Amino acid sequence: MNQPNLMGVDWSRIPAPEDDGAARYLVGASIPPVALQATDGTSVILADLGGRTVLFGYPRTGEPGKISPVEGWDMIPGARGCTPQTCAFRDLFKDLQQAGAHHVFGLSTQDSAYQREMVERLHVPFQVLSDSGLVLTRALGLPTMTIADMILIKRLALIIDDAVITHVFYPVFPPDRNAGDVLAWLQANPVPSAR
């Protein structure tokens, strides 16, 4: 069963991913100094960013009218929901900034051209980063899944303070609630004021 609407998903019909423990060790990890291509054509080195960064990773966004990469995509736990997750971060972008996020980025292993189309079509106000070479994914040991010979990032969100991961949301389900959960965490855990 592939639900044709990228946004109107009945989450009760989609299997939820289980916590396989693959992200437990990420809290306290330093972000490696790797450059990632952003959808605006620039290169971003997350390790160089000061302040608080929200980075949410996802397997791959779909394109309207295109068939899923594999039969049964919706039934793979954690595969479905990248577009709703991204749109939720888009809709809460200003709130996330007001709650202390200096930077918000999406992250997938799709190439920048694919991501750029999605950012333009969905009017996403932040950059999406491409880890098509799996450099950051492998350096951090981010949880992945392999589908149809594609290595994809499992859905997660990281709170990064001055290049150190301070909180991890994993697994994420349903995807469209992730941005709200991140916002609630930011509001409950403000960045300590400099003394």
C-alpha cells in the first residue's frame, strides 16, 4: 500500500520504527569538520557554527506523482513521512528561532539538485544539506537503512550546541510531530546565558 498523497498520511496504517539503540551514543559527540553542500549552493561546516543548531535527518523526500523507490515503501518502518516532517519544520521555523535555534537544517543522502527542487516547491525557509557521500553519516555513525541499494539516514533530530550534540530525538514517529517535539524541548531547555 502506497499512500499517494505526500502530506495527508494516515499514520495508523504506517508501521512505527522501533528504538534499535543506534543513536544512544550520539549525545556528547562532537560534530566533525566536514563540508556539506547546501541547497543554496554554499558549503556548510556544522562544526564551525556557534550557538544552537537543530539538524533533522530523514531518508528521502518524495516527488508528487512519482512512484516510491521500492514497492511497499510505506510499510518500511521509518521510511514514510519525510515531506510532512520537513513541512512541519518549515511551519515552525520562526518559533524554533525564537526558542533559541540559531540554525535549522534538514539532512539527507539525496543530492543537492533533488533537495533544491523540494525546497523550492515546498517554500522551505532553511537550507537542506546533502550528505550524498555519507561523510558526516559515517563520521558520526548516524543510524542508516539500506533500501534498493540506497543508504538512507534513519529519521532523527539532533540539538547541537557549539558543535556538540546535546540531545537526540530517535526514533521519530509520527514524522509530522517531530518539529513540535523539538520546539517543546527547546522551550524547556533554553541555552544558558553567557556570564
